[in-house]
Amino acid sequence: MMRSLYSGVAGLQNHQVRMDVLGNNIANVNTTGFKKGRANFQDLLYQQLSGAARPTEEVGGINPKEIGLGMSIASVDTIHTQGSLQTTGVMTDLAIQGNGFFVLNKGDMTMFTRAGAFGLDADGRLVNPGNGYRVQGWNAQLINGVEVLNTSGALDDLIIPVGSKDPARATEQVYLACNLDKRLEEIPEGASEATIRQNTWRVEEKVYDSFGQTHIMRVDFTRVPGQNNQWQAVVTMDPEAAVATNAAVGLNAEGQQGNTFIVEFDNLGTLRRVVDGQGNPSAEEGILGISVGFDVAGTTPEAEGQLVRQNFTLNMGVVGSVRNTVTQFAEASSTKVFEQDGYGMGYLENFKIDQSGVITAVYSNGSTRTIGQVALASFTNPNGLEKAGETNFLESNNSGMANIGPSGIAGKGKIIAGTLEMSNVDLAEQFTDMIVTQRGFQANSKTIQTSDQMLQELLTLKR
């Protein structure tokens, strides 16, 4: 009789635990990155009245007689299914589509979370603004002027220095892709200014010196008399400047002399070679370019009376190609400098995070630079993680060690910026489980009530 009472008590207690889990799930239905729990039951110990007996020649086998002593909680699992994604438009809001966790740091403690509602603190660190935990990743290192991300290195606090300076960069490469109209006529000797202007094609582009000051590069193309497929190019730097900049060209910086060179085409209208002012031809393959140098006003002279000179390469394009290359076809001449790599000083105004977690800074001068990458962690058994509150998890003995790396590698999902992962709690499922739990609790209370009535009947036998 007492066994049924205690079995009922166990049922009441454990159904209450299951109700606690359901209540926590429902309470966190709108918690960013929350993963629901699930209580699993198992039957408890058994009291054996008699054991089993094997069959004999005379009788068959006898089954054991066992009476259960109730039930207990087998486990409270964390269900790591994907939550729905909600667009927020905030660039520091991050969601993971697939497996993985963001890595957070608090002093010497490392935690993991799916809640990506991040922001910047006063030092530019990417943090969880609710508790100040710092988002971990890899900051880019500037090596030989190139930003390098070492994702095999140690993790560090991600820093996005909004408002920081991007130093000016002197132009080193200018790429032409214009067309020179083959129908333009040669300019005869003694031609009028109107005739010269009508048969000269001019290309102009801004370039930058090491201070970030702009200079106008002008290239005037005219047909070479007596040569069907040759054009003379005259390079002028800052043509309107009061002080001459002494522009000079050559196949390389050491051979600069004069400011003219020849561009030669083949019979298909594509680039063949360039020839400098001294008659030295370039190779007839690969990318063809001419070195341009000019004096930079306002610099400290390196020698008496000599200003600092700046050099850049004026690229004509690839021999035999028409894509992003100077050409000669019977179509209207076009002016196109499709790229130059210099810029003035700028300030970091904005940033963006791509699906790999790479953070790219956008500066006011139009330049972009990789400044870091968000790290993700994955586990052999994510169900073994310990909940630490604030939607964070801790590594445990049964979760396995954290496998930390970039997104998209070793089973890690991709990162979506401007989006948050919502709770994976399904209210319809929770309400249904709540009804089932309530009925289970009610049934166990009936077991206790009925056992009590049977005991009462027993006590009234002697009246």
C-alpha cells in the first residue's frame, strides 16, 4: 500500500519538474538565441517479489514478479534546433545559420552563445551590451602594407576603431581602358589649333601624392604621321599649376626621360607594345605599362633645389586583349581610367560583416580594409554544454573541447549580419506538453488519494 503512495509522490514531484522546464521555455519564447529544454522521465527501482525460473522437463519457465517504486527524471535536454531569423538592420546584430556558437570572453572565462545582439563599447570592442562580455575573433595584422588574418592564431577581443584615421596613400598604379578612334586623322605640320584639338584625344584622371593631395594626370593621344597603328602619348602632370612638375616617362623609373611615348596596335586593333621616348620597345606580351614621375610641390628637397619625385605606373592593358585595355577601333574615342589605387586621408565611418564573419572597414575616403573576423565554436556534443545564464553556455566534461575556427569550416554555419536568431520555443508544442504534464500530475494525485482511501478503509476494519 505504501509503495503506491510513494510512487504517486515521485510522480507529483517529477511532473512538477517537467512543468518547471515548460514554464522556463514559455518564459523565454522571445529570448534571442534561447534553446528550449525537454524533461525526459524513466521508471525507478523495482522490488522483486520472486525471481525468474527456467523451464524444466516437467513445467515451463516462470517470469519474475516485480513491483515498480515510481519514476524519476532521466535527463533535462537542451534542444539545439535552429531558431527562426529576424532581420533587424543593425550591422552588429549577428545570427548563425547552421551549427556553431559565438565565443565570448569575461576575464579568464570563455563562454559560448547563439545570441548575437552585439554592439560596440567606448573602446570600440565588439561586446554583448547586456553584460559587457567581449566577442572573440582575430584582428587583422598589417604586414608589408597588406592586411593579414591569421585564423590559426590565438583569439583576441575584436576591435572596430570607428573614427580612426586611414592614412593617405600615394598612387602607384593607374589603369587605362580607353578606345582611340582609328578614324582620327594625322596632324600635319603647321596645323591650326582647331585641327589639333579635333584630332587629339585627351584622358584626365586624379592621382594622389603621399600627403593625399590630388594631382591631375593628363594624357594626350595623337596619330603618329606615316604610321597606321601608332599613337603618340604626351603625359602632363598638373597642367594648370603655376610651377612645372617636370613630368617624365620611361619603361622603368630609372629610364624616365621626356614626357612622350608611343602606343602601338596590331591589325586587329588590340595592343601590341609601347615604346618610350628614347625608342626602347617593351615586351610584346603580358601587361604593358609606362613609368611616370613628377615633382611633388611642398616637399622637403632631398638635394639642393630638387623636390621629392613620385612615380606611378600607367598601365595600358594586356597585349592582344580588349577587356580593360587600350584599343584602336573605328568607333568614337572613349575616356576611361577604370582604376587608380591612391586616396587621401579618411576616417572609419562604417563597417560591414560578411557571411564568413570578416569585418571590413569603410572609410570616408572610399577605401576599404579588412580589420578582423568573428570566430565560431563547435562541439562534438553540444547537448553536454552547461547553461550559465544570460543565454550563455560553458564547456563541460561531456561536451568535448571547443573546436574554434572561421564560419563554414568543420561543420560551422554561416554568419548573417543585421539579423538575430529567435528562440526555438514552439508555443503550440509547449501548451500541448503542458496539458499532458497537468494530466500526469492530476493522475498521480489520484493515485495518492485512492491509496489514502484504501488505508482509511483498512483502519475502519476494527470498529
